[in-house]
Amino acid sequence: MLSKGEHQTVPLSVLLKRELANEKIESPELSHGQASQSKKGEDFTFVKAECQRVLGDGVATYSVFGLFDGHNGSAAAIYSKENLLQNVLSAIPPDLSRDEWVAALPRALVAGFVKTDKDFQEKAKTSGTTVTFVIIEGWVVTVASVGDSRCILESAEGGIYYLSADHRLDCNEEERERITACGGEVGRLNAGGGTEIGPLRCWPGGLCLSRSIGDMDVGEYIVPVPYVKQVKLTPAGGRLVIASDGVWDALSAESAIECSRGMPADAAASQIVKDAVQPKGIRDDTTCIVVDIQLPEKSNPPPPPPPKRSGKGVFKCMFRKKTSESSSNIQKDFCEPDVVEELFEEGSASLSDRFCLMLSVSHFSYCNVSDLVLYLLSSHNCRLDAKYPVCNMFKLFICAVCQVEIKPGQGVSIHAGSSNTRSSRPWDGPFLCSSCQEKKEAMEGRRPFGDGRYSSE
């Protein structure tokens, strides 16, 4: 989550206090458009504008944009489209303030992705899907992604930023190492006589992605744990381009921005799809969503960038540290620190890493009473114990993924069996139900690959 000594993230509370000190900044106005050309009928989009965080409160709103690129059928994409948002929201504690709600989103997105995958696999359907899921609350943009669909941001200042990671095995060395460490194999198709063809794939199954939702037939090395990035824009705003690989296989991020510059969001999405399919015709489902984020009085799309200074490249890096999960191998220069600020970034495929990082003591400012009690009642035993009746009183033990209440003696700490034990850990949670613990172990390669199905609680 934090760079190794190179750059420290800016706490959300600090940014919000900064806003209040400089007088109230208006909420942005969002305009969006989408376009698609279908080859297989496996791309799906989800758009839900001005959702209410508090029922009946029309002021506290957020908007959601999702792109689901299915493979081996459309079942996983359709199921994710219909269920992912609710699973994410179910993982957010109730009665949070705005800044607490936004700070809780990264962990909730991880839980929501894993629960959606787990529930879908119980249906015993073999299709899979990439997911790029964007939640916009005020000037804060949170993106969670698995697979090779991407989300890029062009700030009003002209910088182009990647807000998602590319989980293609061809271009992600860390994911290749993770799969082989868990017992999987990575290689190309063997055409006979020692000749290998096509992209790198994960075996068993032969999927060329390392992360997705679904894909129960290709082994648990393909995980649903998303890369999550959360940033805060300046009131100058910017433009998001969310697109499937049908776009990115044909266009660079710069080309997608340039070909649609000056157009309203709906026309921009259509132009990007048109430019992607024009050279070679439609070879894959090609889908694009464009979202403009700007102050209400600005009716035009983001202005063109200022003249490029000599020695500067086209792409700018949002943070001081270039992540290993970058969706491009292009070298990027640093941008001005006041253009776009990082609130959260994490790409580990390990559930233990993700929930530990997001449940650090500094985050107790937005946790509920149950979390505080968990902190105070910590023990050295990873398995829940009935000798703490106060836990039941507070309904303390809830599965971090599927949100079911765990009975005493049944839940398992997410740290159980982990080789990465920390010498000073103030609590043993969060906890998983037995079904979600099985899934966690399978994703880590700690149990033999079976049929991908999990028992219901």
C-alpha cells in the first residue's frame, strides 16, 4: 500500500480537512457515454448514476460504472453485473460518514469480488469474466480490476494515468511467479515438435489471464482478488476511459484520448470504438465507457492539455513509485504532486495481505464498535473460542468475505496457516467462514485442485 521509502500516501482525512479549510468545494457533475461493437456477445456494462449512500438523502450520492468482458460464455459476466455492487455494499459497515465510507471502499471491493466469484462458482458454470469496476464519490475515484480490461484517466492538466492493472500473463511477471509458486504451470500452447504458439497461459485450463471472476474449470490459481486504486482529482476534473481489451489491443492510451479529444462523452466512446475496429475490422467484442468529471458550470469536456514541456514524455506517473503491476511497460515521468493525489493502492493477490493492510490501527477511525472489541479481545488462538460471550453480544465474528455470522468455534482467522506471521499483531482477525477459508487456501495452492465447488454455510 505504501511505497518502500519513496512516497507516502496522503490520508483521506487530511485531504477532506484541506477541502473544508479552503471553503466548500462543489461536487462534480458527471456525464457519461458508452459504445460497443459485438463479435461474441460477451461484453456487458453496468452504469448506475447518483446512487444514495443514505436512503432518502439525495445529496449523498455516488456513481458506479462497470465493464465485464466474458469468456467461455456470458454467464459469469451477467452474474457479476447483477450481483457485484450489492456484494460490495454489503461489506461496508452501516452508519459511516462520507469520508469513512470512501475509506472503507477498497476493502469492501476485495470482499465483494471474492464473494461474487465464490457464489458464481457454486452454480457450477464454467465461464469467466474480466471486471473493471469504478465508483465515483465526489472527487474521489476508486477502481477495482481483474483481467485485461482497463481504466485510464486524463486529468484536466493533461496527464494520462492508469487506474487499473493488466493481469495478462504475457506482461505480468509477478503474476507468473505467483502461479508457479502455488503449484500451477505457465507456458504456451505446444503445437508439436517442440513448437510453442500463442500467449502465455496458466495450466491447467489454458487461460491467458491470472485473475478473473469465475473460471472454475481452470484451477484456483486464477484468483478474483482485484487490484484497487483510489485517487482524488482536483476540481479541474478529468476524463475516464473504461474499455475492454478489444480497444486496448488496437489503441494505446494516448491514441484513445487523442482520437476523442473535444468530444462529449457519448461521441467520445463511439469514436474510440470506431478507431479500435477500423484497421482490421471487428475481431473481438469492443466496448468503451467514457466518463467526464467536472464542475457543474463547465459544460464542455476537459480542455486540451497544455503544451508539452521539452524532455517530458506523453505519460505521467501518478505516484513516486512505479508499481510492478503497472498495466504498461512504457516509462512514465513523474507528475506534479498537486494534480492527482493517491489515497490507496494495492495489488497483492493474497487475501491475508489485503485485509491486514486495510485493517491497520490507523483505520479504526471508521470501524464500528465490533471492530474495537475485536482489537481489545485479541488472543493467540487463530480459531474462535466460545469463552468470549461478549463477541456474540456484539455479533462480532462476521466472515470478511461473505458477511455471514460465524458461530463460536467455526470461524478461522485469515492468518491461520500463514508463513508470513508478524511478531506483533494486536488482533487475530479478520475471520473467514469455513467455506471462504477453503477458497483462500485453494487460491494459495495449499489444497489440491478439485471441481471448484464450495459447500454452503
